[in-house]
Amino acid sequence: MPSHRDLTAASSWVQLTTDDADWASADPDVLLQLLGRAQWIRSFEEYVLELAGQSLIHGPAHSSVGQEGGAVGSVLPLRSDDFVNGSHRGHHQFLAKAFGHVVVPKAGALPELTPQVHEVLRRTLSEICGLADGFCRGRGGSMHLQWREAGAMGTNAIVGGGVPQAAGFAFNQRQAGTDAVSVTYFGDGAVNIGSVLETFNLAAAWRLPVCFFIENNQYAVSTPVSKSTAEPRLSARGLGFNIPSWRVDGMDALAVHAAMNEALAHMRVGNGPTIIEADLYRFYHQNGAFPGSAFGYRDKAEEAAWRERDPIAQLRRQVIARELLTEDEIEASVAEVDSVMREIGDTLLEPVPGGKPNERRIIADLWPDTSFVDVGIRGDLSELDGSRYEDVDSFTGELADRRFIDLVSDVMARRMETDDSVVVMGEDVDGLKGGTNGATKKALELFPERVLGTPISENAFAGLGGGMALDGRFKPVVEFMYADFMWVAADQLFNQVAKARHMFGGESAVPFVLRQKLAAGTGYGSQHSMDPAGILATAPGLRVVAPSTPFDYVGLMNTALACADPVVVLEHVDLYTTKGAAPVDDLDYLIPVGRAAVRREGSDLTVISYLSMVGHCLEALDQVPEVSADLIDLRWLDRASLDWETIEASVKKTNRVLIVEQGATGTSYGGWLADEIQRRLFDWLDAPIERVTGAEASPSISKVLERAAIAKTDEVVAALRVIAAA
């Protein structure tokens, strides 16, 4: 008969509670700070709900009323160099962190409403109202609050979306040799999301100083925890990842404070991540000033029971019992912050002319100017000023016939040699003597500590790289083994990395490089063979580069690594084994953003292509000599970086265009480009724009079906002959 032995988790999981003795012995100044800051947040939130009720908040108002104890209890022990980020319901954590940055505690007193605190309250309210003077210049609103100076790195409207980034902040903090930590706040709804669990695993494997703070407010909108998981004690998730975990009453600010201090003691000495689950309750519905019972998913008895446990009321009772303050003194402090909020509101609002009594509107001059709408989608590239630019025709260094993949390896190692902030990460990049294709061979030989193999969890490590870039102290180079894997990490790539600069006000650099391998024609089938260019080009914020020669790869990768924007570098495996003129030892030049290359000149036709199809176009033109064509190798593919000067000059000369790409027609880059060319240059076109693409289907494993699904030289030859016969 089989024997059984009980197993125990490798990490601790504890319930932390406080009793009367703990409250009696607590540092009086801690209690006063907890109470004062919690009340500031409560007054702020109630005023926001008041404005929302008057339709003065555009969009949602996710209030944290009832949850203040968890925020102030966990943030009070943090320093300004500790980072926090959070979710769509994040006013309380943002304010608590901002207060921690500007408040100078005085012994025996509540925190003082200084001009600096007034400014925090004013700019936060301005942001929630969508005004130009907000922390994100009105673009973030209620759900995207960031103040980097205070270590408040951004709240997030994607549930669980900010969690991987917090691991990136923690990586940078550890790599910089500090004992600073990151805390990422999310709710019970996020605990079952893949990116959160992936990040638990990655942070634990890499021993990153990040605290996963779970605000278990019992409901994800209207769905109770009991219906979404069989283990409603959400901190139990930590056991599966060997992460020490605390479960605590989130309505008890002192208990949360104690749990965070214990977690900090663990993290600051390099022991890795922690989890704190705070059981608490939002007094109102998901959005707005009505209770959940008004929508039928809670009953009034439940709501009343939780309100009896109001964290601020508990702090008030304890402070009065300890004779630290009187009831009148507390009431006076509440009246003071309420008055400050109304004074701030009066600076933002004005009566509606001819309107109803007390009807107000936003003062028009406070809105962002509409010309600001697209400013800051990407940076202005001023970081590239003074760079040394080269092209193969003007290069004066020694050139030799070299393999493409060797230059991929060499240039990354060279940048890691000259820039200690460059860190490479991805699946298997630290193994197989340089990854699956040898791209990290030299970097791994010279800088193994900065070539990091990751778990198979693209959402987590792409988001971690995004957090590294948002912080800015280290420069991530993330590799996706195949371009198709971008769909696995789509939230982090498109919702987070691509949007971050613009969403947070247009000024935050995001120096993130993503290498994506394209493998059509190699027999890897439908889920490993896509050309993502057409999808990537639709994402505001990304720059996309597509090197077709070894020489170009060096210059374009150097530019990508010097750029303060996120850059996706596309690499076709067909090119890895090809050879071309490339530098022998000078690997420090750049190729300008927005500079295409004309690979052949002619007068009849403008052929536009990128990556491996440039070579196929050259072969095809050799086979159809009756067509005299300009062949433009785009090199840069995104909307902001296209070389329209070169395209326009060619089209005005030839009056006819053929766009050539390899991948499926449904995700085509050429469809978008053809539309742009037609809009800009219609008067110069003598015929419809022609296109060569793959089939509608994704490539199959079958060799013959795969070949039928993609474009190569034969398809370009066929198109050229049709054009020649026209």
C-alpha cells in the first residue's frame, strides 16, 4: 500500500494580528502619522466623489474609501527611493507615497498640511480632472497617476498590468547595489491573472526585492472572491513560489504597518520577494458614490458590518484612548483638510454662467491645449545629438565579408562593454553557447552576469524589462525567441511599454529594446512564423527597425540602444547565415532614425521592401531586366520613422509602386504603407499600387504548403513581369 508523508512549504505563511497590548505599546508618532495621512486621503476621496456626482470628473472615479488603512500602513515605512505602483483603484497608495515624500514628521503631532502637501493634493485632483497641471498633464486621469520623484511609478488601468513592471524596478534597485525595494499593489481580481503569477515566479527565481501587496477587497467589481477561486486566502499563492507571505486585517493600519516592516526586513537584506494580503473593503461600488448594495451584489448588513471596522475610526479611538489627541483636535484636523480640498476645488472650478445654483464647470484655461494631443507619443531623439552616423558607402573603416549572425553577437557585446547599464534577457539566451542562434555568444562569454535566461513567461520578463526602462537606470534588451510570442506579451508590449511615455505626460523616457526573430520558411508552422511588422506599425509609441545587411544591423542596433524610445528590432533567420560587407573592428557607428537605403536605382518602378525580401527583390530584378527600378530598403518601419523624403523622391520619378513583403496578407505592413503612399502621393501615381505578400493563411508545417503561404523571389518575379507587360 502506498505510504504518505505530509509535505510542508519551503516558505513561511503567517496570519499577523495586533491586540490591545500592541496598540498600547505602538510608537505614538506612528499612530499620529497613520491617522493624519489616512484622513487626508479620506477627505480627498470624498471630495472626488462629490465632483464626480456633479459630472465634473470625466471617466471613472474609483474611490478607495474604506481602504486607507492598508495604504498608509504599508507606505509609511517606505522611503522616497522605494518604488510603488498600483492598479486603477490607486488614489490612496499614490497619495500615501506622495505624502511620504513631502511630509517632515514632527514628534507628538499630526502631519502638517504644508504648502508641499497642498501641492500634492492640488496636482492629484487636477490630474483626476484631466487638467494640464496634473502630474501626467491630464492624460492619466484617475487610473494613471505617476510622480517619479516620489517613487510613485504609475497606477494602471489593466488589472495586474503593473505587476511585472514592479519586478523591473526591483531588478534595477538590486542591480544598482541599493537596499531599496518596490511594492506593487493589486486586488483580488488580479491574483488569478497569468502575468501576476508569472511575475511571482520570476521575482522569486531571481530573488528580487519586490512586495506583492494584495488588496483583498472581497469583490472584483461584483464577483466575490469565493466565486473566482477555490482558495480565498489569496496569500496562499506565495507557497507555490517559495515567497514568504503575510495575511493581515487590512482595516487595521497598525497590523499592516507591522507586516510591512517585517517584509521590508526580509527584502532589504537580499532575501527576495514577499507577499502581503490585506483583507479590507471598499465602501462604495467599483466606480462612483453608490454602495454595492445599490447594484444588488452586496447586502446592507454586510456593508454595515465592514463600516463598523472603518480603519480611520479605529485609529481615532486608539489615539484618543492613548490621550495623544482629543476628539476636538481630531475634528479640527478633519475640518482643516476638508477646507483645503474646497479651496483647491475653487481654484479649478467656476460657476456656470446662467446655470443652476451651485452648478460649476472646469475653468477653461486649465484644460490641456488640444495641440498637445500627440505630443510625447515618442521622444524628440535629442538623445542622439552628436552621434557618429555612417553608411556602408561612406564608411572609412576596414570592411570584410562577414556573417550576419556574427555581427548580431559582436555589436551587443560591444555595447555591453561600453555601457554597463545594458542587460540582455530572454529564453535560453544564457545557454546553448549563445542562445538558439548564437546571437548572445560573445556577450555571454564576456558579460555572463548581464545575460539572463528567463522562465518561459514572456508577459513577465517583457514587463520586467518595461519596468527597468521606466526607471531608466538599466537598459533592457529583451529577446522573443519568435515574433509570434508578442501575442503572449501583448499587454506589456502594446498597453504598457508602447503607451507609457505618452500616458504619463509625454516626458518619461522608455529605453527598451525588443529583439524579435522572424522564421517564415523554416518549418516551424503557424505559431512561429509571422511577420509582425504590420501589427507593430499600428502601435503608437514603438519604433520598429528592420536590418537587412550585417553593416546595417550594427548601426541600427546601436541607434536602438541609444534611443530613449522603445524600439523593436526585427531579425529574419534567413539573414543570419548570409554574408555581407561589415566592419572588422569598428562597431560604434549609428544609422540615423528615419533613413532608408536605396539598394538599386531605376526609372520605371519604385520597389519598397525590408528584411530578407530586399535580397529576394534584388534577385527578382536581375531576372526581369526589362524593369528598371529603384529598390528602397526601408530599414525603419514605424509611422514616425519612415523616410518619406526618399520614398517621395522615387515615386515622383517613377510614378509607380510595388510593395514587397513576405508575410500573410491579413497582418500586412504593406497594406498600411500603400494607404499612406496613396494619401500623400496620389497625384504622382500613374497606376494602382501593386503588392506582393504571402497568402491569407499562416505558414503550415508541410514544406510545400509553407512555401505556398509566403513570398520569395518567384512571387516578386511574377509581379515584375505583370508590371512590365502592362
